[in-house]
Amino acid sequence: MTDSTWLNRDHQLIPGKEVFHSERRFHLLAYTASHGQLLMRSVGRPDEPGEPETTIDLLFKPAAVVKIRDDYRGLAIRCATAAESAQVKTDHASMSFSRDDRVFVLESQGESDYVVAMAVGWREGVLGRTQQSFLIRSAGKSVTPTNRPSPSCRKPRGKRPCARTGVSRTGTRSRN
């Protein structure tokens, strides 16, 4: 069984609407600065009794601003309300946001984080032992669609292009 979803259209991403929910544990697996890809995973353990058989890969692309933890016990993702989006964008006023940038709110155990990205998608299935991800090939290229240049090509307002060294272009990464 494989479940796959990719959300990047206005009619799919309605402000305030929950787009993903799982009671499983997710962790930060990878961030690819050159492509702005943020990959989170819930690991399947088919050989262990009582554990899920499937792996879930969850990808945000391209991630422009990130405020996340490295581990979530249960995870819900929803599109931010207009007020929440405005607040996040105000908090990162030096960034130049596209009309297609959306704020995704990550909720777990009564706490909220966020990712600003153009799209989110996931795939669930049995991951082969030599397969690194359902959604990212080993060369760092995604197997999901996008029509926007990587974030490393985008300029913060009034500044030269930044050298990408951190998780977000704002230079901040939150770990709760």
C-alpha cells in the first residue's frame, strides 16, 4: 500500500484547514539548502511487533523560513490563517515572499511551529532497505513538482543574495 499526496494549489491550501494529521512520531531527517527541501520522517518498523509497517516521508518545498523542532510525537499540519500568515511574514520582514509562499503550522502536544514553503507533500509506504527516501533522490533532487527557483536564488529585500549556511534564510532555527 502506498499513499501519496502533493499540495501546492490554492484550492487545496485553504487558510485554517488541516491538511495532514498523524499520531505517529516524526523527526527532522534532512534539509537541502540548495533546493530548499525540508524532509521529515516517521519510520516504519515492520519487523517489530506493535510498530507501524510503513514509513511516511513528509516534504516541504521550497522552504523559505523554518521554525521547527527536531522531533514530534503526533503531528498535525494546517494552513495558517490570514492573521497567522501576516504575523510570520511581519516577523521576517527582511524576506521577500512570493504570492505562492504559504505558512504551514505544525502542531504537536499543544505547541506550534511553522514552515513557509510553496508546497507540502507526503508519501507513505514500505521503504526499501537501500532507498533513502520516497520524495528525494540521493543527488538531492526532488521527485515532486515545483515551478519556482530554489531559495538560494531569492534575495532578501534590500540585500545581496545570502550565503546559505543555516536552516533558514533568517539565520534562526528553533529547537524546543
